[in-house]
Amino acid sequence: MIVLKFGGTSVKDQAAIARLIEIVRTPAPNAAVVVSALAGVTDRLLGIAAAAAAGEGGEALASIEGLRQRHHAVAGIVADAELHRDVSESIDREFAALAETVTALVTLRETAPRWVDAIAATGELVSSRIVAAALTSHGVPAEWVDARRVVVTNDEFGSAAPDMDATFAAIASACRPVLAAGRVPVVGGFVGASARGITTTLGRGGSDFSGALVGAALDADEIQIWTDVDGMLTADPRLIDDPRVVPHLSFAEASELAHFGAKVLHPATIQPAMARDIPVRILNSQRPSEPGTLITSGEVAMPPGHGVTAIASKSGITVLNITSTRMVMAHGFLRRLFEVFERHKTAVDVVTTSEASVSVTVDDRRRLPAIVADLSAFAEVSSDGDMAIVCAVGDALPSNAAAAGEILSALHGVPLRMVSQAASRRNVTIVLRAADLRTALSRLHERFVTTESAVS
Ligand code: ASP
Ligand code: MG
């Protein structure tokens, strides 16, 4: 069986859901579906939570009413009268509950993350009901499965971590009977609940993760991520004129690319799929006959050449330069340093070290002032904002001894702030000024992607 996950643009309106139905019809009933909220809805819901916290009740309620109407319009695709009535009622129920929550929060000026999650979860809870009813009413029998019953998480609201064993067991016991009855289970992505039953979310982009959890729990033959691009691209299309679709990637490559900025796939998605060795395919729901990108375990046969499969990039990066106040790096320095980041729950992406100093990059600036204050207790700290990461990724890079040198020489004249090649040597990562990102990326793309595919 196949698990199909549809992103927000793939369920954004009636036309999108009509395409979804035709896509699911082929593998059904050997299929399970995971859906995001309709495009833009999660952002709107988070805006509503912020408005409530700011005491702007009128604005928040008007926004809820707008969302309710949009969902009713989309639910018009449910042709069957009885199903349409049921789904309309559930839309009204969800948005009435949301309005009640928001009204209470406006009074309390409450902002606790748990309430933000309760609000944000509305998007997937309604989109999944609409999709289940739409499938059924167009001849693909389906059944809504409440994500809060099957994705069991801790209570780290806003980025809750699933308890894998409990989640796999719950997904299997909820979905297997549905599949056995010839129906397609439909689950809202992004949403879960703590063991005590409090609604949580998995973090932005978390529906991919939900898709992989469902795929792993049901031991799917393939997990398909349906989105609005033709697959993983060789570089960010907003920065490069002629990106190509990468036809085939390894999990390791995809995970490096996702980690360093490729937007198509949530990085954590890879883990459950990789653990169970389930191929992941990225496909365009507006052009379903395009082959997309296939991600599998094992090394992917590379065209001859330099071995760069794709180039990820990410801006909005801050570099922290941390220098030991002793002349050299005493033992224990790195431990103390990373403890500070751990305490502030801030991930570090790239690290380089020299005799007495360490440079690290962070892209989450929220705790930066506190981090700098803590580090200053035992080190001198300076920071550079407006930096960017460029990461050339390829399983074949380790077999090309000259790769790093070629990458650096392609960047001749561009000031490089950090350079790193980790032990796996599957990537060469460079930190530079955000202002130089476009130049750096187009030089690397031209040199390693465009030129090489012309040769091969
Ligand atoms: N709707 C959620 C978001 O916008 C989750 C997802 O779409 O993956 O982040
Ligand atoms: Mg996404």
C-alpha cells in the first residue's frame, strides 16, 4: 500500500481537491492519505492566536469567520448531500470551538503555547474531514481518522516529538481495520496529542512528518509527498534561473539538503521512512505525470563528474564567534559551550574550530541574547548577522578527492566566513554573507550542475 501526503497547495480549493481525488483513485483502496491545512490557513490561525494574545478579539473573530466561509466553499466539492451536511456541521463545530477558545484567550490575554497548538490544529482537523468526505462522495470510499488519537507526542507544544512505539501502534490499530474494509484512511497532518490527550503540533511543515509516521506504521511500499513543485531541485528556484529536478537521491543526501534549506521536505520526514527503508517520492499534484524525485536508501548511481547532486542554501543565518578567554581551548571548553546551546534549546548547524576559538551558525535567533550572555561568562563572543549557508551535497563527493578544492575555486573572490566538510564528506558547507549568496550559488550551479549535465 501507498501513503499519499498532500501539502496545503494540493488541497487549497475545490480544483486542487478534485486533482487529489484522481491521484488517490489509482492506488485506492491500497492507500492512506495525510493532508495539510488548506494553503495559508496555518499562518492565518497563528495570526489569530497572536491577535487573541494582544487582546484584539474583533479582528480574531472576523478572521475565524473568513476561514469558516472559505472551508464551506471548498467543502462544496462534497457532492453527496448527506456527507455534505455532515462535513458542513463539523466545519461549523470546529470554528465555533475555535471562536470560543479565542474569546476566552482574549479575556485572559493568554498566550500559552498549548493554546496556540489548539488553535493551529484546526486547519488540519477540518481539511482532513473535507478530503475524506470528498473522496467518498466521488467514489473513493474513505474514512476520517482523528490525528489526535493516533499521533502520540510529548507535551513540547509547538514542536512536539512523537512517541514512536505508541504512535505506530495507534496508527496501525486505527487504520488497518479501515484498509481491511476497503476504505482509505484520511489523517490530518501536523497534529497530535499528548498522552493526556492535549492537542499538540509537530512544528511548521510537520505534515510531512505525519505522512512518514503513517507510512512507517503501516509498512507502506512507498510514501508520496504531493506538493506544488516537480521534485527536489538542484538549487533554490528563487535564486537560480535554471534549476533541474533531481530524479533520484539517497536518504542521506535528501536529509542534508532538507536540513540546509531545501523547502520541499521537512528534515525529520526522512527518519521514520529511512528507519523502515520505505522509498519516498516527491511529486507535483498539478502535474501528476511528471516523474518527480525518488528518495531511497543506499548510494545513488552518479553521473561521472564532480559528484555534486544538488546545492542547498539558507539565509537569515547568524554566526557566533566564541573565543576562549584562556589562550588556548582548555578541555571542557566545548562541553560548556554546547551546554549553553542545549540549555536554550537552540540548534547549531555548522561548526568550525581553531586553536582558541569556535564559530557556530544558528538560524533561530530567538534565544540569541540569552545565549550570548551565558557564553560571555567564560568566553568572548561576537556575532555576524545576515549570513547564509551554501551546502553542496552528493554521495559521490567523498570519492572525488579534489571536490572541496574545486568548490572553493569556483567561489574565487567571494569572501568565505566558514568552510566545513564533515567526516561523512557527503557535503561541503560554506558560510558567507547573505549579500553574496546569489553569486555563490549561481557560480556553483553553473560549474557543477549545468555544465556537467551538458557533458553527461
Ligand atoms: N499546515 C502546517 C504548516 O503550515 C503543517 C504542514 O503543512 O506541513 O506548517
Ligand atoms: Mg510542507
